[in-house]
Amino acid sequence: MLLTIDVAVLLAVVIVLRLGRRTEARSRSDERTTVALALVFGVLVAPTAFGQGILDVVTQLALGISQSGSP
């Protein structure tokens, strides 16, 4: 039996655990570390099919919002 851990999944778990803490308990360096982890997670997920699906959904949402304001 071979156990593999996807780095993107591991980073997602770490980000969720870090964001679960109270806002008052965070220092600036803690916030910077969380932002850096989120950026690395985005870079890892972006070229995957899942990342492309998220991009398509966000694109459609942005188009819908921008078109709803025009006459």
C-alpha cells in the first residue's frame, strides 16, 4: 500500500487550520505567512482542471455582475 499526499491538498488543510484561529490572536508575521501559503496554493491549483473550473466560474460571475449594471 502506497500513501501519497497531494501538496495542494496539504496546503489547503494548513490554510483552513490557520484561518480558523481568532483574528485578534494573529500577528503581522502570521498573516503574511498565511497569505504566502494561499499564494503558493493558488499557483499549485491553477494549472489543474479544478483550477480551470474555478477560473471559469469566477469569470462567468464577473461577467454577470458587470452586465447587470449596464442598461
